[in-house]
Amino acid sequence: MNCPRRALFVFLAAVLAIMPAAGFPQNTIFLRSTPLGVLAADDLDSLLVKINETLDSVALDTPVQWKSADEKVSSAWIVTDNYSTNGLVCRRLNLDTTMNNQTTSRRFGFCKVDGAWLVDID
């Protein structure tokens, strides 16, 4: 393998190696504007797993509950509709979060890309 081709191969391998790590923070940035932005890493992981399970398998208008390990933060959500954008399967979710006796409500769209649910920013 000649030198420029080897350099390109090494560069592409490095980019592919860091892509999953870069994708996680980008897919959780939507939480910054909610009380969920202050969650501990374990709670955030638990929440994202539950949201992904919901998006994968829960029927429309079925309430889902979640609580942080210390039970100081709780969330409830429902998937309100299915839609498609740019040929992707998408679902819309209403999320209510309670912390310090204050509840905030947000609405998010998620689209399935390569088997993972990513926030739809449109």
C-alpha cells in the first residue's frame, strides 16, 4: 500500500473509531433545556434506555414512567404519533419531567437511523 493511500486509510479508521463517542453527546444535547440536563451519568443512561425501548415497542398514547435512582427526578411520556421524514421512520414523544415540585413539558421527535433513535431537529 503506498503512503498516501495508507494515510487515508488511517485517517478514515480514526474517524470511524470516534464517531460513536461523538454521536452520544449530540443525541443527548436535547436534554440540556430540561431538568434532565443535570442527571448523573447512570440516571441518564437509564433514561435513554427507557426512551429507546419506548420508541421501539410502545403503542401510541401509552403512558411510560421513569424515576432517577434517588427518586428526586421523575419523568412521564407518551408517544403521540408516528411520522416519516426524508424516508426515515419517526415518532413524536411528549415528555413531562418533575424536579423540585416543578414540572416542565417538552415535545421531541425521534427518527430511527441505522437502528438507533436520534433526535429530529426539524
